[in-house]
Amino acid sequence: MQVSIEIPADAEAAAIAREFIAGALAVGFLQHRIEDLRLLTSEVVTNSVRHAGLAPGDTIQVRLTVKQKTAKETPKDGVPQGVVAWDVEGTNQNDEPVAVYTILTLVRRKDS
């Protein structure tokens, strides 16, 4: 699975990215996991706008890609869980990297 958005690198960028992620992941993810990814995406965008030397008129593209899914051992009488590793890449309008992250999220496994 992959989601991406390209937005102006300005003061509104983080808010736009948060809302996009919420809509893009609304089906198939638990609400609290969407909130986690919204927050993390917001941090990636904010850090890129503040620290990557982006200028007025520049854009940032943020791409979240599921890199790996790993099942965790289910505890007795527990909920089946797994870890999803996300590659998060931020690039400017020239496709130059401005941020690279790996984000891990703990999720309920579907194969319960």
C-alpha cells in the first residue's frame, strides 16, 4: 500500500497533509492508528518545511509506503498483533530528498 500527496511547502502544509492521510487511510485502519499516522505525517512535513531549506513557492511530496508487515506472537487470551513498517519519504518539487523516515506501527492482525 502506498499513499502520497504533493503540497505547497508553507505554513498550511502540515494541516493539509494530516487531513489527506485521514481520508486516504479511512478504510481498513483503526481510528487510533490513523491518528498516529496523521501525527507522524504532520511531523515529517513540519520538519521538512522548517529544516530542509525549502523556499516560498517550493512544494513537498510526502509518500508513505508499507515496507514490511511482521506478525507478533499472540499472548494467551490476547489480541493478535503485528507491526507495520512504513517508509516515509519527503521530496521537493525537483524530486530531491528532504526527509527519510521509517515508522513502525503496532496493529491488530486481520488473521485473527
